Amino acid sequence: MSAPTSKPSVSEREARQVAEAAREQDWRKPSFAKELFLGRFRLDLVHPHPMPADEDAQRGEEFLAKLRDFCESKIDGARIEREAKIPDEVINGLKELGALGMKIDTKYGGLGLTQVYYNKALALVGSANPALGALLSAHQSIGVPQPLKLFGTQEQKDTFLPRLARTDISAFLLTEPDVGSDPARLATTAIPDGEDYILDGVKLWTTNGVVADLLVVMARVPKSEGHKGGITAFVVEAAAEGVTVEHRNAFMGLRGLENGVTRFHQVRVPASSRIGAEGAGLKIALTTLNTGRLSLPAMCVGAGKWCLKIAREWSGEREQWGKPVAHHEAVGGKISFIAATTFALEAILDLSSQMADEDRNDIRIEAALAKLYGSEMAWLMADELVQIRGGRGFETAESLAARGERAVPAEQVLRDLRINRIFEGSTEIMHLLIAREAVDAHLKVAGDLIDPDKSLSDKAKAGARAGGFYARWLPKLVAGPGQLPRTYGEFHPEGHADLSGHLRFVERTSRKLARSTFYAMSRWQGRMETKQGFLGRIVDIGAELFAMSAVCVRAELLRTTEDYGREAYQLADVFCRQSRIRVDELFNRLWTNTDDLDRKVVKGVLSGAYEWLESGIVDLSGDGPWIADATSGPSKVENVHRPIR
């Protein structure tokens, strides 16, 4: 049986329809962030700060203690960086600890940790070596265990989860050489053949793919009699006949990452290994990512804590012009930013994770904001640390040690963190994804008004619905609790910084954000989706407001439960003041920007109008196609798959 080799040709509209069909359409539970974008500051959804059950906390702390001992005694991060490979004994040691099953229920042999403690574990392991954090995250956050937990049959859970909890590593395979964030063009096929499917295609950037035992593979099932068809998810044995890992990829950072190119040629997969229904693959992937995205900000928190530790120790030791560099304002401002932002990222992560554990709220926007904000801010913190370290920040840890200084891998951390702005949805895609959710309420009542395919009668009905919705909604955006000077007074306890003013700012700004979104929709209507610069700034403002809310709530929690409550309030105050400056700038850039001019320049660049500007250089990029050929067929290279036992 031969598989089709041509890639699906789809229009922009068709691609959007595929993405829209994969979205969760309904909001069955409240969402703090969704309400925030609608101009409704629902502090009651996050305050008082939710807390884990005592039993969950005890189990989590016990595992963290064992994991810390393992990280300190068994993981040599410098060796992994030097050899670009995680030693097998390290992975086997993590297996023995049960780290592969942190999120898997105890009845299947897992540890049954909560999302809160799973993320704390990832932050800890990631600080020892980020490639290890990526391995564990790809295995559990988006690999086989999570889709099975949410969508698998009982038979699938009984068959696969015990393996995944202790011995088997998993990987998630969606991306293809010519398919990134546009899955409508997915070329890998799964052709029905009796009680089986036959898989053909090539997958790129398969994190864990080189060492994986089990794979989640997204493939297109053709529509036919008895088959709905569409993008579908399958569990595939990595050792199955016809599966070839053709290449192990190497990257700027995460040098121990077992990431490769995987080819499927006439791979027979039983129908019993299909996850969910035909055509449900993208919805399964997106739903899995709702909480799976929290793994990346977890490792960003770990990186922030390390940046703060090194910044504190180095800037107190290094002297210039008669005093430690920390006391020079140019450096001190960077240290303050790192400290305040680390506090904020941990606040966002713990709040989102605990809400995920309690399952009271819909956190799809919160998790996406955590990923977006965490990856961007962690990169900035690492960049500032390199600047604080000066020439030593640019020098490798190995070189520093060779000449007798402390081996501080600041440049490595910067390289390792860079991928987080791309992994599991680039910053640009996250802006669009979050923006789509943020305007969902508007599209539900007024979407037909701007849909060119709708009839006049449909548009008339939509107009009536929209009129009623906006008549009720818009007046509520005029005034609110943020304008009353004593609101949120519990956030100004005696002897502590005043956080109540920051919460009033969040409430007022939330309404301003909603008004700005409504104005933009009224102005651009159907063209709104093309205004990606505007939408990105709207989302960034919402991210800052979410972060400010999280830090205030966390500071109040720490005031009542820890000895360092006053210091927590101080960090929260500083972060909110820094955040407010960023928010004001983003609002200014909503309407004062170069977006239109940028589009003209882009047209000129692509037409060759500025090609003269490229003269006077040597192009080192080499020959070859921009995108490798991924035509289906048998593999012509050696299989570099190496399961770890």
C-alpha cells in the first residue's frame, strides 16, 4: 500500500477553520484571566490564595527531598554540556526515583504528585540541567501520559501507564519539516487498513524521540466510508517496524536534548492505539497543552532563582570605584528587576498550578499567559545576569574554571532559556492564541456580523444579540472599585508596603483594556485578526495585570504563613511598580506605533527594494534547501534510535 506524498494545500481561511475547530468552544468554569480581559477584576477567584491539601504537600515535599539529593550527588551539569548527552545512568536513576511517573496516578505505579509539586520538581531538575527538565517535561506534560489521562480508554491506561510510570520514555510528534503552527497542512497520513492504520510521514523536532519507547503521533486520516477522517492521535511503539530516527538534532542550547527527526514508513498501528475519535487529534493536543504549558514557566522560575543567587553573590563580591557593583545604580536596577521578576514568576506559576489542581477554574488562558510571560521574562533576567557579570558572563564556565575562577555558566543559561520563547507555541503564536480566547465573548455575540459567509438574516440576528450584550456590558466599564481609595484595604497591613493601590490599578486598567479591545473591534471589525501587533500588546497588558494580581495575592499569603511576609510585600510592591511602567508604555503603543510603516518596509524587503543594503558581507549559511524534503517512503539512513535500559 502506498501513501500519498503530496502535502495538503489549504487556504488561509481553511487553516483558520481547522484551528478554530480544535479549540475548546465552551467555558464551563470561571476564568480569572478571561474576566480580566473583559474588564471584570474577579479577585475572589484567586484570593485567598488556594493551598494544596496537607497530604499532597507532604508527599510532594518528601519526593522533592529525594530529588534534591539526587540532583546534587548524581547530576553533573558540566559533563552533560560538554558531552552534549545525558548519561544513561542519570536517566536510569531518575527512573528508579519514580520521576517518570510524577504526574501518573499511584494505581498505575506513579507518584501521583499534584501540578504544584510536579512543577517544583521540574524547576529543581531544570536548575541542575535544563535538558533533563525538558526530558521529563516532554515525557509527562505533552507525551503519552497526559493525553491518555484525559482521553484514553481504560484499556489504554492499564496497558501503557504502568510502563510510562517506571521504565518507558515518551515523546509527542506533531511538527513536520514544512508544518509548524499551521497543522492544517499536516502531511503524515494514517490510512485505515482493516482493524489497523498504516502510518507514513516524517516528524521534526521530536523531543525525546531519539530515546523514546512510546510516541504520541498526530496523523491525518483520509475521509472515507466508515471513517470521519481528520487529524488523529495515536500511541505508537517507537521500536515498531518502519519507525526510524534518522537524525539527532543539535541546538544552540539544551545540548543534552534527545531531539530528532523520525520517519514512519508503512507502520502498522492497531485501532486500539488510537486516542479518542478520528479527527480529535488537534483538540486532544490543545487540551493537553492547557496545563502542559506550565512546565516551561516552572523551569523559568528555577532559572530566575539561579540568576538571582549568582547576581547577589557576584555583585557583592565584585568592586568597582571603591564599592561593590551592586551599589552602583546601573547594576542595582538590574538586580532589583531579577529579584522582583523571579518573585512574580513563582507567584504566577504556583497560583496557576494550584488552580489546575483544584479544577475549579478554567485555566487555559492563565497557563498560556504563564508560558508567554515566563519565557519572555526569564530570557530578560538571564540577559541581565550576563551583563552584570560583564566579560565573565560571556565566557564559558569551562574556561572560567580553567583559569582558576568559579565556573558560572551564565552564557549557557542564556542559550538554554532561548528556546522557551519558541517551544510549545512561540511568543507570536501565544499572542494570537490568547487574543482569540480574550475576544471569544465578543465573537460569540457579534462574530456573525463580520463573517462574510453569513446571510443578511444571520447578520441581523447577530446585530440584535450584540446590541443587547453591549448595552449591558459597556456601562460597567465606566466605573468600578478601582476608583474608590479604600478598596482592597486588606492588602495594606500595618508595617507593610501598600499593595491595595496596585490592585485598584489592575481593576481600573482591566476596564481600560476591555474598552480598548471593543474600540479596536468596532474600528477594524473583520480585519481585527490581521492586527497582530495590536493584539500582541493587548495580550501583554493582560499578562502584566495577571502577574500583578498573582504577586499581591502571594505576598498576602506569605505574610500570614511565613516569617518573610514583609520582604514578600516589598518585592510585590517593586514588581507592581515596574509592571505599571510597562503597562503604560504598552497602552501608548496600542495607538502610537509603526505597524503600518513596518508592513510597507516588509513588502520592500521581499521585493528586493533594499537588497543593496545587504552588500559588503560574506554569507556563511551554506547551500541546500530552506526546508528539507519530507516525502514519504522508506528510510535511507541508519536508525539512531537508542532506548535507555
